[in-house]
Amino acid sequence: MKQIANFLLIGLVLLGIIVVYDGFFIVEEGRQVMITQFGKPIGTPKTEAGIYFKMPFVQKVNEFDKRIFIWNGEPNQIPTNDKTFVYLDVTARWRIVDALTFMQAVRTVDRAQSLLNDIIGGTVRDMVNKNNLIEIIRSSDWSLDYMTPSNQEPGSKPERGRDVISDQVLDIASRATPQYGIQLLDVVFKRVNYIDTVRERVYDRMISERKRIAAEKRSIGEGQKARILGTVDRELREITSGANREAVQIRGKADAEATRIYGEAYNQDSEFFAYLKTLESYSKVIGSNTSMVLSSDSDLYRYLKRNTVD
């Protein structure tokens, strides 16, 4: 009997260990648990961290992450409303908010990512198809501040822009995810680019536009240059004319003063003045090898004749 009692005690101890080992479970921070019994969900999800109890061997623990997952779509070429293909790379964030619904409808994260491929990818394609290229390429806060007046053609500023469209994608896609126990947090256009053929046309248009702007700037510069040179030339002529006028006035005054002095000197002794001027004429007219033929009544000969007679 004692031996049987020992076996029973050992069995009870082992059973207790098994019950403790398989009956208690820990929900870690950032995790949530759904209990199933023979595949059927039991109770509500355990979302708070702590120690919980379940029926050993009969009930099973199904763990799910409460943290945020990242969904990255497959980069794809999508046509816009104005028939231009763009290359889109989209990403999103999501999390499991209803473990019971998620377990019943999806079960695994990989399947959830596959579902999001269809939901988000289809919504993105529909929104891109309904909007023109400018709405996809340019952000919502894009402005005309850095554009020249000649480049402000109608439609340069988007009506909504890429940010608003991504919010609309989030709003539409979020309506389909609650049935899977999923909450979609945001959708972002990670990269938007032209396809190769369109990119070449865009580059050519950009180059042509820059050349046009450069030609316009050069034309404006040439006009300013001509205006500045014209102003300089006019001012130079005005300065030169003023200087010449002032020089003539100064020479006129000097000649008048010289004439006045000559007049005063002549009035003091007219004969001496005539004699002095005649001598000056001799020095200018008669050189070292000069021969002159003068008549006897020549004024120039008058003083020579007088000096000879004297």
C-alpha cells in the first residue's frame, strides 16, 4: 500500500508539473494571445501583458504581434489619367487590432501581406488612373514661388497633389481591412518617377525650357547693356561738349585779355610797338639762308631802309 501511495504521489506531482507547464502561459509586452479549443476560439483575446491560465492539453495558445508591420508594395508602372506611365513604389504601415478576427480570416502575417497587396495595390492603381500626372508627381504644398512668370502656365500647380492622393488611398483601403482584424495606419508614395521613355521626353523638355529661359535672360542683358552704353555715350558727349565750350570760353577770354594788353601797349608807344612787331616778323620770315626781294616802299623794308640810311 505504501508503494502504491508513493506512485500515486509521484503521479500527482508529475501531473501538477504538467498542468503548471502547459496550463499557465505568459503574454509578453507587444504580444496578444487568442485561446482555441480544438480549433475553436475561446473567450476574447488576451492583449495585456501578464500570466494567464488555460486548460492543459485541450486548449492552445495562438500568439499575434501587436506591434506595427511594414508593407512594401511591388514597384510597378501605372498609367495616369492623361495616359502617361509613372513608376510607383508604395509603402504602408499596419497592425493587428482584432486577434480573433485576424485568426479567423487571415491567420498568418504572410497572408495578411498578400491581402494588402491586393487591397492597397488595387486602390493605388485606381487613384493613379483617375488623376493626371501632375497630381501624382507634385506634392500638395508645391507652389509657384520658384517659377518665372513665363513658366506659370495653367495647371502648373496641382489641385490636390501626391499627399492628398495618398491620404485618399489610405481612407479607401482602410474600409476593407477591418474585416480581417487589421488597422491600416498610413500609405506613403515612397518613390514616384517617370518610366525611361517618358523620362527622356521630360529631360528634353527641361533642357529646351532652360535654353529658352537662358535666351530670354541674355536678351534682357543685351537690352540693359545697350541702354547703359547709350547712357554712357550720351553723358560722354555732354561732358566733352561742356569741356569744349568751357575751353573756347577760356581761350576767348585769354585772347580778349591779350588783345587788351596789346592795345594798351600800343597806345603807350605806337611807333615802338610797330617796330617791335616788325622785328618779330623778321625772325619769323628771314632765316639764315633766306634771300628776299623787296620793293623800296615795302613796310617790311621800311625799318631796314631807315637803319641803313642812319
